[in-house]
Amino acid sequence: MAAFRKAIELGATGIEIDVQIAKDGTIVIIHDESLKRTTGDPRLVKDVDYEEMKALDAGSWFAPEFAGEPIPALEQLLQLLADTKITLNIELKNGVILYPDIERRTIELVRAYNMADRVIISSFNHYSLAVCKAIDPDIRTGILYMEGLFEPWSYAKTVKADALHAYKYAILPEWVAEAAECGIAYHPFTVNEQHEMEKLVAIGVAGIITDYPDRLAAILKAKGAGGE
């Protein structure tokens, strides 16, 4: 949660997270399928109840000042963002472990906080994105992928996705333009260098996923000040 509060402080207009499901059914925010890297606990997320999981120290690995920082539940972040205008990109981490019903559970929780209009659900598991659209045709979805797909905007339509969450090198200016003509937005990841941000903003991507929202905010502010 400290990271999310910092993102808001740095001017982020959106927050990207990864979600998985604890043993007791709680949707939790964590990248790895295992708790090992961030807490030292060798067990998998799916094998630990959230009451036990949230007592683990998930902050010390990053820096001493974050000692005791717990693994948050998705609901905690929804509570934090409910009264803001911030967009939330929820990546379903269901490629290695196929969490039963993660799509419906996530969408129902988002709707409980009236956040559906500010959420986009993404995944490398494109079958899962199709399931999301079957559950709720209005929920926005984004296809995550690493390599160059042939006419990805056409492919996006096969799963009724709204956006392409492409690795930053899998994008060309003409692709961005053609996707936009088809109503498909590009949201490249993970873009941290200023020159990369400037290039992608110039070719018209709809959003950028970055670890440094303050850098991107400064570029966008300068662009606006220049009348472009």
C-alpha cells in the first residue's frame, strides 16, 4: 500500500497491479506465484490463508524503512482509490496457476466499489480476457504480450479486447495509428527512460505503464505547455 500511496503522490493517473487468490479465496495483490522472493516464505500464494499471509513482512526485501509492510488485498486498494479519478489496471496472474473463477470474483469486487468505469483487466492469458467479456461485456480488457503480433488490433477483436498492453519494443508508429483507427488503444510496458517515454507519447500511445510516473507527468506537462 505504501507503493500505491507514493504513486498517487507522484502524480500517477493510473496504477497497475497483479492479483492472485489466497487459499481462503481472498484476492491479493502480488506478482509472484510464490511468497519466497518478497517475504522469505517458500509457500505458494494459493496455499496460504490471507489472515496468515498479511502477517508476513513483504517490505524489508525492498528497503529497511518498509519493514513490516504487508501483502495487500485487492479490496484495500479499491477502498483507497474509490474516491479518486485514478485508473486501475488489474493484471490477472493466471498463466502458471489457473485460479478458479478469478475473472468473476475480480469483476464483482470492482463493481462493489463502483470502479468498473475506471478499471481495465489485463492478462497474458487471453482466454481469461474472453471470459471477462463473457461475464461483463462492458468491462475493459487489455491483451498483454511480449513479441510482435501480426495485426494485433485484429486479434484483439477476437477476444473483444479494448487495448494492447505490448512490451515497449513491440510497437511501431504505424501500428499505433492503425490500432487507433480500429478503436484499439496501445498501453506499452514497462517504459522508464525519458527518451522512450517521449518517443511513445509522440507516436500517440493512449497510455504508458512505468515505474516512474513523475517522469512521465513532467513530460506530459511540458508537452501541454508547448501547445502540442
